[in-house]
Amino acid sequence: MVGEEVIRRLYNDIHALPSEQSRIIRLSIAGFKGAEIARRLGISINTVKTQKYRGYRSLRLKLSKFFFLFSSLFALLTGLK
């Protein structure tokens, strides 16, 4: 149940990224390498690297806040028993 919520949250956050970052992250998750992503999207490999870095950084920040809130709530709830 919790794992499904994390995955759902991750995909929602990916789709909320700027469109180029979202496309690059989704292609990366699908297994495409940087050069192939660049070729498919008609952009430079450096653009792929930059946008991928920015996208993953944004996701890390969003998910770290989510996990902090989740772990805080879990600690609070388990402390009440």
C-alpha cells in the first residue's frame, strides 16, 4: 500500500516537471541512454544531461519532503500506541 502511494507520487511529480525534463526522465526510466534520448528529441547530449540533472534534483527535493512528512506521521502514530 505504501509502496503504491510512493510510486503514484513519483509519477505525478514526474508529470509536474517542465515538459522537456519530464520527457527526458520518462525516457531514462524506460532504459534509454543519454545519446539515444538526445537523438530522439533532437537536442544535444549536454541538454539531456542538464535537464536530467535538474529533473532528478527537483524530484529528490519533492520526495524528500514527502518521506520526511511520512516518517514523522508514522513516528507520531506508532508513538501513540
